[in-house]
Amino acid sequence: MKLKIGIIGFGTVGRSVAKILCRDDSGPLLLTHICNRNMERKKIEGLPAHIHWTSDVNEVLASDVDVVLELIGGLEPAGDLVRRALRGGKSVVTANKLLISEHGPELADLARKVGRRLEFGASVAGGIPAIIGIQEGLAGDRLYRIAGILNGTSNFILTKMEATGATLEATLKEAQERGYAEADPSADIDGIDARAKLVILAQAGLRLRVRSEQIPCRSISLVEAVDFMYARELKCAIRQISVAQKDTVNGVRLRAAVQPALVPADSLIAHAQGNQNIVMATGEFAGRMIFAGYGAGGDPTAVAVISDLYAIARSAGAPPEALPGAAEVPDSVTGDFTVPHYLRFVVRDRPGIVAALATILAKYDISIDALLQKPGFPHSALSFVMTLEACDSAELNRALAEIAPLDFHVEPPLCLPVFVD
């Protein structure tokens, strides 16, 4: 018996899925339905004649397909058709990160209730098997930390700035010309896209239910070319880092954030170039596992979708109680981490500036590790960097709130955490 598949949404990913599925007619998967608006314009050559084409989703939901592929994106009508498919006794595979980040736990609960499968490996990092690797390959471990680079656009921009010394504006324009960035790049630049993926990874790997708005995110637009110069002095790279860490001492607490950060040059994360993604999962028993590769594009994402289909095929007939248990709601969610920090100041030079900064930092028990100042800056806009020993980011933010009004600043100080694997 083959698993009958119906695709709803026949864009770039849908066409790649159909192409790959129809190359192997001896496997356990059989594409029987394709649904999309403007079907005549979307049809592609070389697909088998038995496939039923339609522009009516109800035809797919009422058919005998075993699995519905939701590939239309967005919250609605995608959410409604996923719920209808599950209630109709069909499993669902989706690449919809927005839907899973906002309604993943609810939809997973519904899937368990009706004894069907909900798979969403393609919603994070495209063709990288991070979700399926975490849910199946690491199912025997207890994961407590997930970190990495979850947005290829921001990584392209930062690595290009690092390599060429170009401004963020110039590298963003190149990213848009190459098709890596949207006309409105704010979701990538400001960390919103990566945050949605981090929510999904927390659900899948840490078994924690968290809402996007609970996780702070900061824009990479704060980073300037001079920061890469200082980062090299510190033997570091700068990347947009997403991290979620589960703490079970005195209840269940989640520390999570998406932000630009310094990463030591010997870290694998520092070596992710261009639009690559990397996911690092750390467990109590197996230690750290790494998933890396290119996380976007029709073919890589289609591979993740089809991998989810094979996971469903392997589990066909499994009773509902064999499905993964529900994720729990943490007692608290915070974006505070105790790590070293990088502070970059641009000031009007005068005596006593460092002393004033050190006095405020000492008030909050924050110790300065090193002071760096490159030559060549005018005294009217002098740039220098302080690195701090490990300190609580909440305490540092209080100190920076006192530092910000000081009258020697030319621009607001930049604070970046330093994350170690």
C-alpha cells in the first residue's frame, strides 16, 4: 500500500516536491492530487497522467489521500485547511514556519487527539534535517540547549560586511539583487524570521511551548563595519545568533534570544558563510550535535518535506499513544544570559571618559576585561571598545541605562553578547 499524497499550494516548493516524488514510482509515496489557483498556468510537463489537478481545496480534503501537504504559507487559510485535514483523518506535512510558530502546539494536540501525524521539518532551515534529526535521531536524549544561525539573509549580509568592509546598506542591496532578501527585509534584519524558527525548535527539541513575543530579538542593523575590525582583534566573528536554553533547576525556565553577537573564531558557527544555516542541539547524554547547510530554496526545502513524508510512512499504523507527548509551558521565559559582552562607544574625546564608564559598571559589579582603541578616528567621533567579563545581561542593561545620558556620546553605545558553544 502506497501513501497517497495531496499537495495544496503549487509554488516553488510544491513544484520541487512534485518533481522529486514522481521520479521514483517504486517507493512508498504516490502523488495523486495537486491543488492551486490558476492551475493551467501552473502545470508542469513530465508529471504522470493519473494526478488529479484542481483549484478547489475541498476536492483534496474530501479525497482518499493519506497525507495533505500544506505549502501555501501564512496563517489563514492555511490554518483552517490543516485543522480540517487532521479532523478528516489525514496526516499533514507543512513548511509553514509562521503557522507552526503561532499555532504549532494547538495543531500538535489536535493531531494526537485524532491519531494523525503533523510534520513540519521544512519550516526550519529548509533542506537541513534539523527538526527530523532532533525529533527522531535525538529522541532518546534530553536536549537542553539549541543555538545557531537560522536566517540565511542576515548571515549573507554579516559575512559580506566581514569580508569586504562594506556597509549594511550595500550588502543588503546585493542580497536583494541575488534574491536572498525580500523588498521589505525587516523580518530577516530584525530577527523576526529567526525568532519564529527558534520557537519551533524550542517546541520540537526542548519540548517547551513559548510564544514569539516572549523572546526578545535585536536588529543586525546596529552593527557597523568598525565592529568587524574590533571583532578580528578579539579573534571573533559577528553573526545573528538564535539561542534557547532550558533550565530545570527550581522549576522550568527558558532563556532565549535572537540577536547579533560575537562568536569566537574557533566556533563552527563562526565559519557559516553566505546564506548558510547551522543548528546546534546539546543534550544531557549525546552532547552536541550539529546540522548545517543551505536552508532555503525550492529543492532543499522539498527534500525536507519528502523526508517528513517518509517519516510518516515508516510510522504507518502506530497507535496515538506512540506519538510524541505534548510540550509543556515553562514557568518563566527570559532573554537574560550571563556571558561576556562587547561594548563599542563613539564619543567626543576628553579626559575622564573611561573612568566615568568604569565607575558605573563597577556599581553593578561588572568587571572590564580589556580596552581596545584603533588609531585613525577623529577626536570628535572617537571609537573604542570595552570587553566585559561574564555578567548578567539584565544588570548590564541597567548600567547602560545610566551610561546612555552621559554627554560625551556621539551615538548610542552598541552592546553585543559573546556566545561560546
